[in-house]
Amino acid sequence: MNLFPALCVMSALVFGQATTTTTSTSTTTAKPAAKAAAKAGAKAGRTVEITTGDNMKYDVTEITAKPGESLRVVVKNTGAMPKIAMAHNFVLLKAGTDVAEFTKAAFNARETDFIPPTMKDAVLANTALAGAGESVEITFKAPAKPGTYTFVCSFPGHFALGMRGTLTVK
């Protein structure tokens, strides 16, 4: 009897994390699926992968895009700490947003993944929170107006420790 799946579920419950495992036993050919995935990838635009971990740093802090360009941002959390204590996201803010005020308001917004409801209109795009070993993504169009837009991790304290970057549209 393999107890590993039960132990994983119990661990997820203890640490407040849920995981989903999907197993496929289909024997159909993968060619149609591969073509559909390639087509979907083309619509998703350019992919920007950002890796982060328990060090509270993005490995990519500068992104350049053309006005209206479709971007797919994937955030991979390579850390080991439980999600409740250390999670990361990608939040792209409108130009002119007071970033310090946004992250201050985010501090008490756990129920909305640290996106403060009072400042939601300042958000151009955001991912969900990624716990250890998880990846999250968002596909969006870069702003039409050239300029510099700040992105941050809105998990409490992460912006203050340098978890931020810029999207330059030109």
C-alpha cells in the first residue's frame, strides 16, 4: 500500500496548501494537442520567465515591450518555505501609482492575494500567489502608451526588500 499520496494531502492540509495532481492514461496521438498548444502559444505572445525563491528577489527586473505587445509572464517559485510564510506574485502597476502606498495597503489584503481592493484600479495585470515549487502566469497586453511601469511582489515586506522591476514600453 502506497501511503505517499495520503501523506502529501496531510502535509498540504497542515501547511494550508492544496495541490492537484492529474494523471492521464490516454493513448491518443499527441500531434493535434501539440499543434493546439503551439497555436495557443502564438496567441499568448512573448513569454517572460521570472524565477524567484526564498531570497525575495526576481531574477528578471527589466522587461522591454512594444506598445500593445502581448506578454505572458510566468513566475516560478523555487523556494522551500511554506506558502503561508513566503509566496510571490507579479503585479504590474499603472504609471504614476504610488508604489509604497500600494504595497502598504497590500499588507492587510491576504484574502485578495495581497491586491488591496481600494487600489485594484491601479493594477494593469497580476498573477496569483506562487508557493514553493509552484508556477503562476498571466497573459496581458503591454500598455499602448510608451513609458515605464513598475512591477512588484505584493506579499508583505517583499517590495521593501527589493522585489520589484520595470516594464519599459517603447
